[in-house]
Amino acid sequence: MRFSLFIQDSPDSGAAVASALAFAIAVIDAGHAIRQVFFHGDGVRCARPGADADHDLRALTALAARHDIPLLACSSWLEKLGIMPTGPIRAGSLGQWCEALDDSERVVSFRA
Amino acid sequence: MSRVGVLFTRSGWRGVDSAVGIDTALAALAFEHEVDVAFVGAGVELLVRGDSSDERAQRERMIAALLHHGARSLRASSDCLERRALVPHVSGVEQMPLSALHAWLAGVDHVVCF
């Protein structure tokens, strides 16, 4: 089964990223795949420079790199919060998330 | 085309959540997915006219506009409304008992929760 993850909070505001990481590890260990991880709302703070000081976020980006999983942050929210992504989380559009819906059997959302 | 359920579970006091949910629902509609919207728990408070602040008024208009933009349904938990003694002011909202939520969840491919 292919999953997409929808993350709505940053590590600063709760356990959304930690939960997403645990879920992603379980999904991959069980032989499933992750189509996309999309950061929306406050979740786009994960794309700000230095955010990977958080252990869970760093582990999630490393996992994504190993399994070639796109990490996208909503460009509108990046602009709204004045964040210029410089790391592995790239700017993306809600349209890319909408396209991923058809390639995913399940979307799982995470928030604090 | 997928069937997307957008579930609001928080009140408008966290305004960012409702704005994100509305944006997401509108984007899914723009990409021709089928969208069903439901309000449960404190999320039903989004359907009630509160103070007259611009932000709340705009949010009410945006929620009402979801049907206009093609959402298949707007449903609110009658139990959660009753428990809070609230009557929805947003037009086009159907009430459903919480016991019908599992059928609502089963009727969509994806659920995003705000």
C-alpha cells in the first residue's frame, strides 16, 4: 500500500513530526511505501533553516532520502511565515499534494 | 479522482487550523477530487456565528462557499451541536449523529483532519 503523510505542526509545537516518523518507519518496515510527505500550515516551519536540529525531523529527512520520498512544504505557507527552505524539504504546492492523492491508497494526517 | 474527507475537530479559536482545512478542501476541489466535509467535537463551533470580527465572518463565508465550489456535502455532528447547545448558522449543513461517522469515514478514500 502507498501512503502519503500530511504534517501540520512543527517539532516546536508538539509530537506531529515524532508521530509521523514512527508511522513512516512502521510503514516501510511492513513493506509498504510512502508516496509523499507534505508539510502544511505551521508544519512548514520544519523547512526553516536549522529546523533539523530536532532529532525526529532529522531522522525523518534521512529516512526520506534513503527511500526517495519527496518532502514538500506548502509554498503559500512558506511565504506567509517568511521561510526560505534550504534543506531537504522543498517548496511545493497543494496541487502536488492533490496529485499524490490519486497515487496513494491512504493519507494520514499528523498534528500536535 | 479520489474521495477526500475533510474533518474539522477544533474550534475557531485556533484560526490557523480552519484556514488550513478550508485551503486544503478548496485545493482538492480544484483538482477535481470529490470532497466531503464534516464537523465534529469542537469543530462544530466553526459553524456558529460568533463575534463580528472580519476573520470569523470570512471563515463562515469560506465554509459556506465549499458547497458552491463543489463539495458533495457539509455535515455536522448533531450530538456535538446538541451538547454545546449550538445551532449552525452556515447554510447547507446537514446534521448527522456521531454514530453515522463511521459510515462517513468509510465513504471516502482519504481523511485529513484539522
